[in-house]
Amino acid sequence: MNLSETAKEKYNKGERIVAPLLGFPAIKAAGTTIKLAQQNAEEHMKVIRRIQNIWSPDVIFTLMDLSVEANALGRETRFPPLGAATVVEMDYEMKRDLPLLENINILDDGRLLSYAETLQRMRKELPENILRGAYVTGPYTLAGLIMGAENAAIQTIADPENFHKLCRMCSEKVLDYTGLLIESGAQMVAVLDPSAMMLSPNSFREFALEYVNPITAFCHKHDVATILHVCGNTEHLLEEMNVSGVDALSLDSDVDFTKVADVIDEKIALIGNLCPTGKIMSGSPDDVRQDVEDLMDSMRDVPNFILSTGCDLPIEVPEENVTAFMRSARNIKH
């Protein structure tokens, strides 16, 4: 799937692909909780169905969850009754822990299987015009979840040889999960690598992109688009992202998308980047409409632009503001 070409086809018709990163805002109205939806495929589908019925975006992703692979690898994970799962920082010692991690078959993990089952149900239930998206954790970020994000950044300098071993293991496990998601019906896979924002350009190439590359190649082999999502201000990494080989970049509101468009080749789709914690969370529908109009106006001459949010929308975002986002996006013609 060529996301950039698909975006350009829409652009030539005076339209845009509209794909906000949502899910959490629909949870309460769907009659479930984050905890239930992140562990139970039918509860998850209640959220997916509400997204389809109320907003019908061009792409629907499963719920964003950075804890899935780390939890499957045995890292302590907390599951608050009404909140998202979070990974607790634990001690990591390579000689002790790496052999154990390497021998885990994460495809036997119940939570991974729940996400795969959700995608299978999405394939059966969603109309063909809605693309199905899934998330995986970037290998560098997964390494940071295993040993602590700060420690991971230190190890890129203090002990790069052994840190590469951990990143390689993480890439192999994520690749296994990616294969399961594609088999289950994913048409695009977003690699979530928020911790990579802390890296220098050289370290980003060495410790992040090197281990995303096998995932991208695997997706391309199966005609599945790969999206790289990195949080924070990533303008210092744009040159590296431009030659990353991914199909799309999903960047958050800390980044000036007009500057991004000047650097990134048109063959890569640009997905973003309305602030997820700004007016869409605390403002009125009119405020949201204005934000959408301003963003779309600033990107009016960028054919490979896909309108989205800079990151996943929090559960506090009112449904009426998501509705304002969608209606404004559908009504604007460039």
C-alpha cells in the first residue's frame, strides 16, 4: 500500500484522508473501560464500532498501547481499573535477563492474541473503505521499557555492543508480533518509537532505524504500509526520517509541519498534527473547527498530507470535539 499516492489521489479530488488517532474518547460512551478494552477483544470492538458509527474516519487503529510487547516479555505492568496499562521500570542485567527474554514466544501471550482477535473482527465488520491500522512498539523504545528509558540512552554510549544485542532481540519480537497483526488483517502498521526523540541523528540511525528497517521490509513484502510515530520535537531527526524507508511519518504538535514538508520527500506521507491536549481536549467545537481549518490551510499545497492528531487523543477529549474535527475536515476543500 502506498499511503502517499493514496493521499495524493484524494488531494486531486479536493479531499483529504482524515485519520485522527483516537479510541480513548469513545471508551466511556461505548460502555467499557480502557483496561477491559486493552485485554478483551469484544470490549475493544465496542470502541471500534462506536468510532465507525459516530465518526467513520478513513483509518481506524486499534487502541494505542505501549505496554503490550513489554508485558509479554515479562516486565511488570500495572493495569489501573479505569486507565491505560503502564510498564514499571525494573532492573535489567544482560547476562541474567537477555537469555530469558530471547526464549519467550510472545505470540502465546494473551494480550497480544486479544489485539490480533480485534483486528480479525475489524476485518469482518468494518466496511472496505475504512483502512485497518495496528500499532507495535519501536525496538528502541521497547528496549527502554525493559531497562528504563534513561538507562537505554546512556547505554547507547556506555555499552553500545551489548545494547545492540537487546535492540536486536526487541526487533525480532516486534517482527513476530507484526506478522501476527498482518495475518489478522492489519493494512498499515504504526511503529511507536517515542523514546527515539532523545537520540542524536547518528544514534537515531544506529539504534532506532536499524531495528525498524526489518519491520518495514516485512510490511512491504506483504503490501502493508509502515508508519513511524515519534513524539516530541523531532526536527533534528528529519533528514534521517527522510531516508528511513517508511511509508509515512506521524509527528506530534511540537513539530512545525510546514517545515517538515520542506524536508520530507513527497513519496512519504505526512500524518498529523493537531495538538491532542490543546483545544480539542479543553476548547469548544468552534475552537476545534478553527484549529482544523488553520492546519489544513497551512498544508493546502502539500498533496502527501493526511489530517490527523499529533498523538493519540486522551480519554478526556469530548466526543463532540472529535465530531467537530471530523465535520470540519470533511467540509474543507482545498
